[in-house]
Amino acid sequence: MIDKIFRILADIDDLKASNPEEFEALRIKYLSKKGIVNSLMSEFRTVSPEQKKEVGLQLNKLKNSLQERINELKKNIENSQEQSTEFDLSRTSYPIALGTRHPLSLVKEEICDIFKRLGFSIAEGPEIEDDWHVFSSLNFAEDHPARDMQDTFFIQSSPEIVLRTHTSSVQTRVMEKNQPPIRIICPGRVYRNEAISARAHCLFHQVEGLYIDKDISFADLKQALLFFTKELFGKDTRIRLRPSYFPFTEPSAEMDISCHICGGKGCNICKHTGWVEILGCGMVDPAVLENCGIDSSIYSGYAFGMGIERITMLKYQINDIRLFFENDVNFLHQFQSAF
Ligand code: PHE
């Protein structure tokens, strides 16, 4: 009998139960009325008096050890059940804190959407460009100041590779590959070698537009820009065009809008003139069309270009262009409700 007791004692640590059913089977096997411990107790009566002390001691030890092991197994099962109830699969998910869209993206989308409604489609191109697409094709004379080191970031001198200074380069690329009608807007990042200040940065964003077809006139340009202005700044906004100069348009103009802060009466924003300048525009110079393989005796067109930073600053009354590039969440969070 003592051997039997020792064998069971040796196996106690190996007893396992991974669920309540297995645990209950073990308990019945060892500790129930008809279990092994009780049957050993009955057998104890038959043990010879000399052995009684030793066998009794081991039998008690067995009983206690089994009880302990079984309690331990019970606790393990309860713990693992508790853990699995931590996963409540029916629970709604934690709220995910959504980021906000950058104000420049918001305004870019808004500008693009307005022109899309007028039938324009989006065209994009590389930020690293060759001289032809940024300058030469667009009628910039060899010694034009915009090519100067002060304005342009040169990457390589021969052949000349630059960071584009305007997205007009995309217009050239599209004209080279497509015949009219062409009606595109070109949003994108541009670079100019300027001292960084509250009003200027060495990188900024533009949306430029181009419409080439038969019989396109300055009146079409003016009408499209008027529509755009009223959509973006409100229907009471007025525009005025002032003669200007760009190498790639003739005639050229700069467009002002009536100051939407003071309604044209005069304030700090419009420097008390009632007007703020927002874009450059003009009729595409026939030489540019010819450079890109478009017959200027059949086709004409208009182009315009604006800085997204400038428009965003006006729209949201932001007084420092550097704020757009600092990624200060206190600034960015102010645009949370916009989309
Ligand atoms: N490309 C000009 C600029 O970057 C803007 C412009 C585009 C002006 C088209 C006239 C016509 O300043």
C-alpha cells in the first residue's frame, strides 16, 4: 500500500486540468466519496500495526497534497476564464482620434473643385525640372531675372536642372503631349530662393490653370476668374484686372479682389486700398503655343496662376506664412471642423 501512496504522491505535480470538466473529473477520481483517497482510507484498516504509523503519515500527506494541487488547478482555471472575459467582442471600438487636414490641402481642394466644375481636370508633373519646361518653352529670355540665382534653386548646371519655380512647367508638358482642347489646372509645390519671412518662403504651393481651344478670348478668362472668386470668397466679391507682364502671356494682368475683410472700405489687410492681389493671368503668348507644337493660327488660350498660401492667408486671416510649415498642432487643430 505504501508503494501505491508513493506513486500517486510522485505524480501529483503532473496532474493537469485546462477546463472545468477536466478539473471535476480529477476531483472525483481522487477526492470524492468513491475516490482513490477514500478507498486508501478503507484499505488503511488492513495495514499491520507496525506499519500503521508510517502509512498513516504518508496517507495524510497524500490527502493534503492532492487537496492543495486540486485547489491550485481550480484557481488556474478561474483565472484563465477571467482573462478571457476581458475581451468583450461586442464592445464598440475605442474612439480613434482623427488628424486634421492641413489648411493648404483644404484650400487647394476647394480651388480645384471650383475649376473642376468648370470642366478643368487636374494635371501634375515633376518638382525637379529642366530649364526647357520651367523657362525656355515659356518664353523666358536667356537673361531673364527669374532664371537668376536669386530666384531659382539650381540642382545641376549643364544641362540645367532646377527645382521648378512655378507649375507652368506642367502646362508645357501637357501641351507638348496633347492637342487642344486643353483645360487643366496644375496644383503643386514650387521653390524659390527667397529669404524666409512672414510674407515669403522658399517653398510654397500654386494652382495654375490653362485653357487652350479655338476662339478663346480674354473675356472667357475674366468670366472664369469672376466665377472662381465668387465661389471661393463669396458672391459679393468683385474683381479688377490690372495690366502686368509675364514672359509667357500677352496681354498679361494681375487680378485683385475686393477686400473680403472690410468689403472694400479699407483696412489693414488691404492696406486701406480696398483691394488685395490674388493671382496673375493672361492670354498664352503664341510663341509658347508654337514651342509646344500647337498651331497658334488656329488656337488661342488663357492661363492663370495663384499661390495657395496667399489665398489661405487671406481666407483664414493668417498673418505669417511660416505657420504653414511649422506643424504646430495648436495651429493645425483650428482647421478641425473644416472637413
Ligand atoms: N507662373 C506665374 C507665377 O508663377 C503665374 C502665372 C501663370 C501668370 C499663368 C500668368 C499666367 O508667378
